[in-house]
Amino acid sequence: MSLPKLQPLLHRLAETGRAAVPFTLDGQPASALVGDTVLTAVLTQAAQLRRNEFSGAPRAGFCMMGACQDCWIATEQGERLRACSTFIAPGMALVTGRSGA
């Protein structure tokens, strides 16, 4: 059973002419643009970056400069990345931790 698709948290208003970067998010094909951070790539596709490991609450980053530890996201291989300071790369496979994803 799949969960309903939630509206993305971010909506791109400018710089739409950059080349596409394919990646997967929770096992589904997704696309970002060259130069996007992982945080931007995920939040233009989804309503959250990850779930808090203690409370289960949705998280979407906080300081946006790599200091607060709130933007960690996992790859399908189990690697943890700082989404606000890591650039999206072709073929990245990211997991938000959304239940049922």
C-alpha cells in the first residue's frame, strides 16, 4: 500500500533552465536541477526531508548552513549526508524515512 503523495514543501520560481539531474527518492524516480543541494532537490519533490529519530516528527532542515544537525538524510546504502551542504548527483538514491515509503 502506498501513501498519498504530499505536496512539495518548496516550489521553484526561478532558474528553471538548468540541466536535469535524475535521482530516486524513497524508491521513486525524481528530478532536480544541476547546482541544487540535496535539501532543495528533496523539498521540491516532498513535504519533508526526514523523520526525527526520537519523536517521528517530520523535519525539513533548520539553519541551512550545516551547523544544526537537522538536515541529515540517508541514502539507500545507509550513508548519512548533510542535505543543506551536499549537492545532488545523478543516480543518488535517498530515503526520507516517511512511513510506508
